[in-house]
Amino acid sequence: MKKQGPGDDFYTIKALHLLPTQQFSLVVDARCGTGRQTFVLAKELSTLVHAIDTHQPFLNDLTRRAQEAGIDRLIQTHCIDMKDIPATFPQIDLLWSEGAAYSIGFSNALNSWAPAINTGGFLVVSEMAWLHKKVPKVVKEFFQSVYPGMHTNEQICEIAQNAGYQVLETFIKSLLDHPDSSVIDFAADIIKEIKIFHCSEESYGYAFFILQRV
């Protein structure tokens, strides 16, 4: 598998281009998996990306594919936990985390990572969020069992500000607005077939948050 989460190159690049600079000395990809977004960061920034994950086979696969693609000089893997980022990388310019912060608690992740990010440095993170106050009962019950601590977009922005970040940009990921027609067709089929998504009324989704350490 090339990816283990809901990420997509289109949205990774979109988030990256929303940053006010593309020059970073130390870039860290938190819980990279097999490195879909790691590849994008390395290619777009042409700088070394430190990819971390706790599953060594994922890192081995990432290393192999980086060598095959001829970009292994731009990717360095580390088998460590996300909570150990501050001790391993104390002066980060760009910390990237797609759909992974929740695994150590979203608020805890932002607070524990803050000391490792240089003042003026950036954190780009995607997180599942409630998008509307009105949520269909079946959707609310589903997420109460799988992610009871899910926040609204507004709450996430408040958490970020309280943790010492300035919210620069935020946007919602929508497969139905994707420029690739095959992705749109796939998403439409899935939404029709899976009751929870069919009944969601767009009440939840993944959102990107582009944050700056202050």
C-alpha cells in the first residue's frame, strides 16, 4: 500500500503552497506511514525531509521507493514515536502531520510539539472535524464510538491558538471537488454505498490547518 490514511497529493500541495515561504532548514513528517506526503514534500521543497513512524516496515518501504525514484538523498527515516519529536528534533522549521495527530490526542500533539518548532516556524496538520452544528443522528452515534473527542473547526483553531500558534489558513478536503474525475467517481460511489457517508449531510470531514509558531 502506498498510503494508510485519507491524504491526497492534490491537498498536500495545496496546503504547502499556502505557506508564506518554501525555504526550510529542518522539515519533519510526523507518522509518515509509507510516505505518500513525504514524497510530495521532498519533491516540492527539494530539501531533506525527516520521516518518522513507529512501524519499521513502512519506513523500509519508503526508503526502497525513495531509492527507486532517485530521491533517497532527500528522505531520511526515523523509527520513533510522535511524542518523542521534541527530544529528537528541537529546532523544526516545518512540521507536517496528515491525519495522525489524533493518535496521541490532538490537543496534546499541538502542545507537545510547540517547543520543538522554532518561533516563526510552521505546523501543517490535517484532522477530522465537525463542519456543522447540525449532525444526523446516525453520524453522531458512529463517531461517538470511533472518535468521541472529535472537535469542530472552530474548536481546533482555538486549541491551536492556546498552544502557541497563529492560524494562517484552513480548508476542507472534499473528494467531490477533486480535479481528477476518477477520484470524483470513486468518492460518489462510496458515498452512495456507505450509509454513514450517505447520511452525513457534509457534517464532518478532514480539514487542513496551516499554523505558525508565535
